[in-house]
Amino acid sequence: MKSPEVERVIGKLVDEVLRGLQHGFFEYVITCEIVKGGKRRLTLKAGKSYQFTIAEDEIVQPPADDSR
């Protein structure tokens, strides 16, 4: 199960990509850094900047890729 903040990040990424496709061109920069308490600060720069802070215990492992 994804945390509410991870869900917000994913929703924003999808929204920005769809808006960029509709517009016809786009460029995004995504950065992540470890901040106080082991939290991750993810920043999405897409015209303006959006910041999300995710606690270490809210980070989920992606499912195993069986295609390899």
C-alpha cells in the first residue's frame, strides 16, 4: 500500500506528463535528497516547483520485474 504522500507524487507526475503531452512539448526535472530524520524530499520542476516529503518508512519496494 502506498502512503498518501507517495500517491500525491504519482498523481502529480501523471498529471504533469498528460498536460505536457497535450501542450506538445515539455521538460521536467525530478530530484530527491535525504533530509532531516531520513525523510526524502522529492522536487518536481515543471514550470514551477513542487516539493513532496516522504518518510523513510513510507517508501515501498517496487514489485519484482519478472521479465528479465
